[in-house]
Amino acid sequence: MCYQTSMTQRPADVPPIDEWTALLLGKVAVITGGGDGIGAAIATMFAQHGATVEIAEIEGARLVAHAAT
């Protein structure tokens, strides 16, 4: 079974503040293995820079723990 969750994106009225935000604002990213480790770090960074992030994780407990942060 595969679990998934979403992280909400940065408000559209917030201007880009750096190169990453300019690249990711308004984009959608699908991160597999985003429950912990590198996948979780990338999912968090993308969401912080304005992307809508969909996370897929095989272990539901990891995903729930990451989504709560």
C-alpha cells in the first residue's frame, strides 16, 4: 500500500525572494520516498519555496510524522 499527502504552497502574493523560489513558485512536485531522509528534506525545501508538494511513501507512519512537521 502506498500513502500520500500534500503540502500547501506559498501564497501567490508573496514575491520571489531568491532563485529557488523563482523556480518553484506555483509548480507541482511529486516526491517519492518523502517520509524521511533526503526525500523529506527535498519535500520541505520545495514547499518552503512555493511549490505544491505531493509526497508518496510506502510506510504510512513516516509520512504522517513528516506531514505533522
